[in-house]
Amino acid sequence: MTSSRPTVGIVGLGYGRAHISAFQANGCEVVAVCQRNQATAKAVADAYGVPRVFERWEAMLEDVRPEIVVIATPPHLHLAIAGAAFAAGAHVLCEKPLAMSRAEARAMVDAAVRAGRIGMTGFNWRFAVAMQRFHAMVSEDAVGRVFHIGARWLGARWADEASAPTWRMDRAQAGVGAMGDMGVHVVDFIRWNFGEFTRVSARAGIAYGNRRAPGLNRPPDAEDFCTVVADLASGAQATLTVSRTAHGVNEHSLEAYGSRGAVSYRMLRDEPRWWAGELRAAGSGAMLQPVPVDPAPDVTDRDPMDVIGKALIAPLVARFLDAVRTGRSASPSLEDGLRAQAVLDAVVESSTQGGWVDVAH
């Protein structure tokens, strides 16, 4: 890193908008944003004090040459942007799912290695203070040998049939549906805390087949909900439930039960200071009880994207910047994104063809 205030260019301003406040909170200079809708991009740039706006990411890389590139576009663009950014000497923070396939994700990892640049995957939900404490307790063997794990991520964004469809309903742009939107985070939670998946069996469904993905005269082909049963290398069993069509909820959870006890994490997005999460635990023979966690960041913004940026992406960015300064890889790495992508590939194969599918490693 050559400057006292690292320069950042952000491609994609849906979820990418949350990255602006996250990098600014870490003392970086966001020098450019890029999105096809120039009116929206200009409004965002003005709101955050970003000086340059681009329609094409290629022009942004050539004209501005940011030291860090954030990729927050639909997944079908990730590989091309990452490859060009690494070749231009930039470090890359890429949103999830990392790519369209394990092969593409591997190409991104290899590109970072060839360029000698740092790459990380945007698994920002690891950084809720309750999830951080969950991870510490599991690492300290509070659960013992894990028998079974339950995880779910439920939301209502497209629960109403009249909700406007987006590119996320087109597999050619999104790769997968709800599993890429939300399920990849619970895959990461399980991998990070309990180790690798070995095989999966999945069932998936589309809520409203009469919708049309934008620009396409055909029904959506990316799943709205999915249930996965999985075996881990440790011998533990896991069940994942994911839905973006669940009326009345906006939450995710992870719980594990083992030979010494249990831990249970939950984040309900309609609670005060929801970004902290909640944690409970139990020892042998006891019932689950609340566990105190470190204070959550004090965020007063009302804009949900700024809350996510400052409370949950900013800690990831701090780790990213440390890796850039030291040259040491940091988790969640591109390799973490690759391994999660391998699970997604197996889920898609199982939900399409049926039966158990081994996860490639």
C-alpha cells in the first residue's frame, strides 16, 4: 500500500453502497464508484463525497487505478473484474457468492496469487459480536465433539407475489438463487466454525413461476427456498434452511449440539441494536442460557446500508487493510469463498438431479 489513505474503487452500488461507509470509517479514500445507472451512481457519489463516477468498470480501473477494488456486481461479472483488477495491481474485496462456479472461483484465487495481491470474500456476517463470541466458544471446545448443527437464513424480500423481480432470479446472472443471496453465509458460518462439508443432499423450489426475470421472457430459474442436509468431515450432521420468500421474518441463526454442551446464535433484524446478535449456551445437563457478549459498535445511522457498513463490514475491512499492509492472507479469504462455492455447486447438482453429491475439494 503506497498511500497514507488507501484509495478505493467500488463496482456495483446495490450492496456495494454499504462498502463506502465501511472503507471511509477505516480512513480510506473512496475515489470512484461504478454502476450502469449513472443517475443513481451520481446521487450516491454526491451523498458520500466520492469524486468520480463511471459507467464502465474497465474505464474506472484505467483512469483511476485504485489500490483496492470492491466487487459488488451480479456474480457473472466477478471473474472478469477481479482478473482485471489483480492484473492492474489492485487488491480485491469481492462480494459473495464469489463466482458462478468452483472453477471460476479457483481462477480468481489463482489470479490473486499470480499478482501477489490480497483478495478477500465479503463474509461480513462473521463480524457480529455475538457470532465472534460463538466462534471463540467453539474454538475453546465448549461444545465438545459436535453431533448436529442447525442453521437457517429467512427473509421476506420476495415473499409477496407482487414484489418486483430482479437479476437474482436469473441463474445466468446470479449462479444460484437464495443459496447465493443468503445460504452461502450459513455455509460459511458452518465451515468457519466446524470444518469442511463432505457431501450434501438438497431440495429447492421457486415460489412464483409466473414472475419474469428482468429482460427475460421466461420464468425465473433461480431457487427462492432451499433445504440442505449435509455431512461434515468431522462426522457432524448439519441441516440448512434458506428462504427469501418467508413472510414475517428477517433473521438468521446457527446452533450446535455436542458431547459437552450447546451454543445457539441468532440475529433478528427488527430488534434494537440488531447488528450485535444474540447468544445462548448450555453445559452438560443444563438448559440454554443467555451469554454476555462484547458491546456492539454504536451506530446511529438510520440507513440500513450504513448500519451494515459501519457495524459489520468495517471490521472485515480493518482485517483486509491489515493483510494489505503486512502481505499476510486474512480470513475470510478468497479461498474461503472458493470452498463455499464448492458447496453451492454440490447443492445445485443435488437439487437438480437428486440424491447425495460429494463436495469437491
